[in-house]
Amino acid sequence: MRAITGGVLMCVVGVLSVGCARPHVEQGEGFVPVVRKVDAAAWPFALRPAPVDKSVAKPAASDARMIRVRALFIAGKPEHLAELGVDCKAPASVVSCSDRSALREAMIRKHRGQVLTAPRLLVRSGQLARIAVTSTTAYLADYEREGAAKGEPSGLKPLMRRYMEGVVLDVRAELDGEAVTFTHIDARHAVRLATRECRAAIGLGGATAQAIWEEPVILAATAALPATSRVRVGSREALVIPLHQRLVAPEAGVRSLAKEPVAVREERSVQSLARLGACGCPLEKWVVLVLQAEVTRYREGGGANST
């Protein structure tokens, strides 16, 4: 195993535990931060547009070598990942594997790991490639006061927002003989855990209005190769990058106008959020991005074949 130095990127995923029994714990000890206030401009917060690739594209050849990248987002316990040679405390590492399916099979069969998604890309050497598999959901997120500033009878204007689920993976790699060198990796993964349905009586001067809104609870994760890194991966090796994860549970601003406690109907999986302390959210599994690459020969009209 080869560890790649840089800032520490860590991640955990699993079933929410009940409460927090100890003081603040640094991320990476089984906890992820909980984000309760999310700026409207940050939505959709988990996935961002692709960067502009300013590289000069070379003319396509009728028979040219390309790079096939196989990606796995795998969730597993840190001790099980360590047995496979994965250093979850390093920003990235290269591990050996007998063949392209060995690491995946070992994680699933021996350690009961979970493959979250497994996208594939066909990359031209030196150019940026992206794959995105996402879905967008609109929801009634909040309200804002209207009319009060003009001395008119005030009311509530509903605010719609949206969140995205899925995965986006950006990869740039270069041919290096029969090996592949990764020069840029940016991965984003988001999944909704639940949606809290909220209701409250809102004070509007001398009047009262009933307001209903939703607050989604989402696990959002990111991973990136350190900016100056160039990682060479052979045919019997895999690049592993732990994801940095946060639990996003935004609370609507209209809560501050409630004349009574907000009534919340939520799924059991997120009921513990009300009891979380400064230590964050305890989760038992980590998520890592596993990348394997092979050199292929692409023929127009004939697809890609492994060399």
C-alpha cells in the first residue's frame, strides 16, 4: 500500500445512533459534522457544475488509446477497510489487487461492505471527463414575510428549494506506458435519509397563520485528489480516496416566527437529531472511492477494447 500525503479526508456512513454521550470529538473518530443552517445560494449544495476544461483537444484518431476508469463508492467499517490495505487516515492511497474485481469481492463477501454506486468512464488522455447520475426534488422549504414593510396586512410567501441526490465524478488521467496517472479527481455523492414534515402557528402581527414546510436530511460527501498530486496506478492496483462527509439537516427560518413549539413528524432514522451534541453525528461506516484504470484501444464505430 502506498499512502499519498496531503490534507486528511475522512468519511463515515451508516445508521444514526441515539444521542451523543461524550464531549466534542474531532472528525474521524466515528462522527461527522451536522450542518443545520444552509444558505439558499448553496442549493443544490451537494453537486456543482463541471469545471471548464481549457485543454486543447487533439484530433480524434481512428485507432487511439484511451483510458477506461472503473469507480466504486464502497461503505465499510474502518477496521475492515484496513485489512484490505486501505488507510482511511490518508487523503489517498494505492493498494494492490490480484484483478479488477478482487477488492470489490473481498469487501462485499468477507466484510459485508456495501457498494453504493459503480460508475464507469472512458477518458481521453489529459482531458477532463465527467459522469453524473442525479435526481432533483423540489420541496416547500420556508416562508418569508410580505407586506409588513409597507404597512399592509402581512402574509407568508412560500419559498421553494430543491436538493439533488446521486453522484458526480470528474476525472483527468494520463497514459503512462501501460499504467495510468491520475492528475485530477473530484467526486460528490449525496443521498436523502429522510424528510421532516413541520407544522406551526406563525404570528403575523395581530393575526396567526398555519404554516407547513419540509426539512430534508441528507448525507453529502466529497472527495478530491490533493491539488499537486499525480498518482500512478498499475493494472493490478487501485487508487482509494476516503470521502469527507457531513449530515445536512437545514432548519427553516420561519421557525423563529412560531408562536408555539414546531410540530415535527419525522422518520425514526432521524429522530436522534434533536439530541445531538457538539460532537456531531455518530455513524459507523466510512465511504471510500475506489478507482481502477486500464488502457483500451478505441476504434470508431467499434467501441473500446482492452489492450
